[in-house]
Amino acid sequence: MKLTDEQLKLAANTIRCLCADMIEKANSGHPGAPMGMADFLSVLWLKFLNVDPLDTKWAGRDRLVFSGGHASSIFYALAHLSGMGGLTMDELKNFRQLGSRCAGHPERGLMPGIEVTTGPLGQGLAMGVGLALAAKRLKTGNKTWVVCGDGDIEEGISHEACSWAGAMKLDDLIVVYDFNRITIEGDTALAMSDDTKKRFESYGWKVFTCNGHDFAEIDRVYRRALKVTGQPVMIIAETKIGFGAPTKAGTCDCHGAPLGAEEVAGAKTALGFDPEKSFYVPEEVYSFFNDRTAAMHRLSKRWTRQNAALAAKPAEPDYMKMVEALPKFDPEKPQATRSAFGAVLNALAPIVPGIVGGSADLGPSNKTYMKGFGDVAPGSFDGRNIHYGIRELAMASIANGITAFGGGLRGFGATFFVFSDYCKPAMRLAALMNLPSMFVFSHDSFYVGEDGPTHEPVEHLAALRSMPNMLTFRPADANETAYAVVEMLLHTKGPSAILTTRQNIPVLSGVRHEGVAKGAYVIYEQKTPGVADGDVIMFIATGSEVALCIDAAKRLAEEGRSVRVVSMPSIELFLQQKDEYRGEVMPETMTKRVIVEAGSRFGWDRFRMDFKKTRFVTLDHFGASAPYKVLAKEFGFTAENVYAVAKTIV
């Protein structure tokens, strides 16, 4: 049915009242943005957005992202009205409460129809860029709609992501900017004077403006946006925050707190609703949404029939094929694990076609270029290599968007490990979403050398390991690197990261895939029969330090000492194993322990059994600028020093 402006107004005002009621009942939330956006979102949902509330996984659907996740109440109102996820009125009344699907900010997997978890401002905008790129790669033909606000535009990630999208001429991406000029502290003029229209035009975007409360203008600008090719589109919709609230509309007072009973009643009266009725929806409004849902369901069924290949569930990576394709590494030729990673990536790329990604201008250093698979370039999206430029923050979020799209795609981003600080907000969201994005970090320690302490990660490993649902690998050699990459590709319940060396390190004997898959294993052991566990010196190490421990252990073994070296490429995987396996690898009775890692000691004390019998060779201060071999000696990361430290507990 064709809706009149009066009917759209009724739908929008219904949404405003529902949002105000949800927030009032919860005594928590952000009423201003939902009330301001209700007009242009009603038009979008009822006339232009191709989503099927009865099939939220329809492969050809438009992707809708609320980057300003604090405005979540409006999504829940739209979902309820359209029947998405069977969201009931009682669930709206449980907004922001424990166990509710109507969480304070949209959470992927908690409520159908939520493409990505948003909240930290700007992240949704950047992930929207990734979603749009994925749609281009898979040729699904859908649009990606991102709704953002002043906060998203102020955040630096919006510059990184939107500059990249403009440079790539990434069309079928439409950002609707709720331009209400209000933030928590007051008018945006307090801290912002730039011209957003000119800014985005300079990126290469097509920019339209409209009155966000004029239904005819909104309709026209959406139609114009849908016709644009060769450019992403921004629609600047000028709105009044808290539209309808009698005294708080247009002010920061309605941004992040309930309106209050009196203000809600006044808003309902102004909008033509009964102030005595809460959570009220006219039957006519349900009819509008039901009709749209029925039409979209017909569209999704037709699209699925016509695009069977795109609609089919992609195949999972084949474990045996991956293992068979892994390169063989010469034990006589030491090499950096970053180089090994590059060899593994290129060996697996042909048999895992969903791998798509690149580096933040560090491809030659990270070794992440997939040879023969082309580049993403302006207006050309078939390549699998992405040149992100120096944009780590946007890179990580775009990788999340690629992965979130589905279709078997696995987005990855790469940079030096020290710059994982720039990636952490996106990595955290990937962990929250159980999203299997992959992150590749080379130059994993002070062995960076001459670049000095600004480029030498110290506390970064501890930070990654402290993140829930983040799987971290620090392989000890080329073969552990190969097995770690296979495990990353098989891991589908959350993000993973691999940390690789700049410097060449030995290719070790004793490396086992099963051991890498379980997070830790005994890589070297010499034990004299009859020697009690309490007399065994056990070394525990990761990465390049495993070789140092093996050398130190061999020297002790030559002296008649019983020794064991445990390589622990992934603490998280090891802690997931059964007690029996953990006890086999690291018996509690082996209390003489030397723990070695070129990073902070923080987090390692969990593996100490006896304070007096445990020694640490770690780095608990910043690095320095010098050749890495000089630094290794200076900081005690030599086989000689590890041996000397072990001797103190003999």
C-alpha cells in the first residue's frame, strides 16, 4: 500500500511514544535521538529498506546498522511493529533489564536483525563500510544503510573509515546522519566547527541534505541516494533531538536520561496521543508494518529462488585440505615467523576462498599479501587483498564488518603488534559478537630493535590475553605458525590473533599440531629414570623464547639434570583443556619453574606453583633503540642467561 504523509506521521509518532515509554519504565536510556530520528526511520523502514522480519538471515537483505547504539530503543520499536524476532510488547517493557533481548545497546546474536554490536561511537559506521565491501565481493546487490549521529561523526574512526570508503568509490553504502547538533554536554558548537558536507565531499562521497521531519523531502532524498553509483552516499538529515517533548526538545536534557513522567505526558499530548496510555500502538500502525513485512517476505523468497548459489550456506574450511597444503620448512634454515605466516597464508588462500584482508600499509613487513588474488581498488572489489593505508582503527572494524556479513568471508587486518592499541576497540567488539575476525601482528617484541621503545610491545600480550573470548597465538617457530593459522581458520566462535617475529628464529624439532591445538605441550624433555618430579626443572615459554629455553635445558641435561620445556603458543586454548591434559603437560609436582617471555610478567603468576622455586625472565619495562641482538643481551633474553636463572633453583 502507498502510505500518505499523515500515515507516516502516525507511525513515527507511535515510535516516539514507545521509545519514551521504554526509557521511562527502565528509568534509563537515551530518548532524544530516537524521538528525533523517528520520521526518517519510519520512511526508511516502511518504503525503502529491504529486510524481511520473518527471515532475518535472508542473504540478499539490506544491512542496517545503528552506529549510535544508544538509540537502540528505536530499533526495538521497529522490530516489534514489524514482527521481527517475535519481539513482544512485554519485551519492550523489559528494556535494559537483566536477560532482556532489548539491551541498552544493540547486541548481535541477542536479538534477530542486529547485524553488528554497536555502542562505542563510530564503530558501527566503520563496520558498515566492511559490510558494504563484503556485499560487493559476494555480489548480493544489497544496500548497506548506516544511521549515525554527531558523536559518530566526531570520533576519529569516522575519518579513517569514510576516507577509505570514498577512495575506493564504495557505492551501495548509504549513511544517514542524524544532524541534531546536540551532545551530552550541549550544542556541538562547544567543540565542533567543521563542515561535514564539505568534509565528506572531499572524501569522494555524494552528499545530500534534507529536513529530517519533512516526509516529502525524506522520500525524495532516499530516491536520489538509491540512484547514485560509483560513490558512497551521505544524507545529512537535520532533526530536532527529542522531537515532541514540550520543554526538552532541542536540548541536551533529553539526550541521555529519561524525560520524566510530566514531559512524557506532554510529548504524547503534543503528538496526538493519550497521555494516560503507555505502550500504545494504534491497530492502523500495526497494519502498515504488517503490509510491509508481507511484501518483504515475498521479495526475500523470490530473491532466494533466483539466487540459489548466493543463498546457500558456504562450506566450512576443510581441515585435511588445509593441513595437506601447509608448506614444509627446512630445519636448517631459521626464519622469522612473519615470513612463515606469509608462506602459510599463500598456501591456504586457494583452498579457503573466504579469506579477505590486508595491512595498514605494512603488507611487505607483515607478509600478508596473497599473491595472484588481486587487490580491492577504486570501483573494483573482486580482489582479496585490501590496502587500508595507515588506518589501523578503521582496518580492524572494517575486517569485522566483512566477517559479520557472512557468506563464508573471514576478514583480517594486520599491523605491528605495538599498534594493536589502535585495534583494540574493534577487537573487543569482535569478541563480544563471537565474530571470527582474524588479526595479524608482526614485530611481536623488543626484537624490533632500532625503532626503539615506541615500536616495541611490552604490555600488549597481557592486554590481549585479558580480553574475554579472544584467542591469542604466539608461535615458537615456522611450524607452530602454520598450525596456529589452521586453528585460527577452524575457530568460529570468536576472534583470534597471531603474533609473529621480525627476526629469524630456528625451526624446531618436536613441534606437534596436536600440541598447538591444545595451547601447550612438551616440546623437549630429558628426564633421568627415578628422578622425582620435584627435581625436574620445567621451562615454560612462548614464541622466540622457546628456542632459548631448549638451549638452556640441553645444557642442564648435559650436566645430568632432568628438564622439561613446555611451548605454550596459546594460553587461552591451554586453559580450556581438561585438568588431566593440563596435569600431564605441567604436573603440579614440578614446582621448579622458569617462565620466559619477551613481554610483561603480568598474567604469568597463575602458572607458578611455589614462590621460592619459580623464576621469571620477562620484560617489565620499556625497550630501547639498538640492534636486537644487543637488546637481547641487555635484557637477559639469551640462552646463557636463561640457563643461569635456572641454575638458581637447582
